[in-house]
Amino acid sequence: MRLHPGEPEASGWHVVTVRDAVQQLREASPGVSGRPRVIAVDGRGGSGKSTLASRLRAAVPRSAVVHTDDVAWNHAYFDWGDVLAANILEPLHRGRAVDFRPAAWIGHDRPGSITVPAGLDFVWVEGTGVIRASLARWLDASIYLQGDLDEQERRLNARDGDSPEQREHVANWLVEELPFMLREQPWSRATLIAAGPAPLDHDPDTELVVSDRPGITSSAPGRAVFPELR
């Protein structure tokens, strides 16, 4: 498996239920009350973050998903942490609803807004680069999706096409993503680790394949989670 520089490969897979994984995230963030738990879902482009976030939202009815791509839209690949914190994460920590139109949405006449109702149990914030030191105070727990970089690039091409414009976009993205990941090492900060196609048979609707991830350090206890991404 080709991984980011310095990223160890997890192993020792076994099957757990999605409910058990959610419970582990809950136990990793005790004492939260009066507001939702804010859980980051990070990983490289094409790793399956949106699929995993959707699955977690389905498993927790009183939850919602925030996509950092919406915050970063026509703004920057990675320089959006302060915008996310001030306009989404801080209101969530105060137990407030979110209704936010980023400046680029206004400037480019994009309709709608990023909305999160009050009174939820969990908010899943998914996007490449969300597990970073500057946002640590706002995140109650986190999941990092590990996967083979060649396979993730293949998925990006299958999803977004292989036009000259798309190849230029991917190249520009990698110029910023690779040093960012090397500097932040989100896999070492994550409560759980998640990645691409699972190595064991399981029910993808109700189960996850998990790893004991020897050698991967974390700021919170937990096991790695490897869902089958569809």
C-alpha cells in the first residue's frame, strides 16, 4: 500500500458494528452536554469521507454532516480553518444553530447556506485537512481514512473525469495536500482510523472492519475503523 510519507499502515482487522464504532466515539468525548459532539472525518481526496459521513449520519438520527468543501469553495484548498472555527465550530460549541454563507458564496452568487439545526447529538465535519492542530480544541473526536494513494487517485479520476483541466486541478491540489499532511499527520491525531475497501467480509450497512493499528499513536484511545466504501 502506498501511503503518505511517515504514515504507518494499520493491520489486525476484525468486524464490529457501526453502533459500536459510534459508541466508541461517544466514550472518547465524555462530559459533552448542551451541544452536539463534533467529530472530524478526514482523509485524502477520494478516500471515501463523504460515504463514511453519510453512513454515520444514518446510524445517528439526531446528527448532521458539514462538508469542508463547502467552506473552502472558491476560497482555498486548506487555508479555511479560521473560517470553519469562527462560523461553524464555535456556534456549535455554544449549542447554537448554524446558518452561514461564506464570503465566496456571496461573491459568486451561490444560493443557499451551510445550515446545522440546534439540538443534535452529533455533527460530522468531513473534509481533507479538518484534523489539524489549530482546530483541535473544537473537535471532540475524529476519524482518519487511510487508503492506498494510487487507488484513491483512480477513484478521483472515475468520479471527476480525466480531462486536462481536472489533471491540472489534481496537480495543484497535491502541491498543497502532501506537505500539509506531512506537517499535520492527521493519522497520529485521530481517535479512529478509517480506509478503503475492507479486507474482511461484513455487512456494509451495519458493520465495519476495524484494526488494532499497532504503531499508530493517537491523542485519544480507540481502534482503527476500516469501512467498505461504496
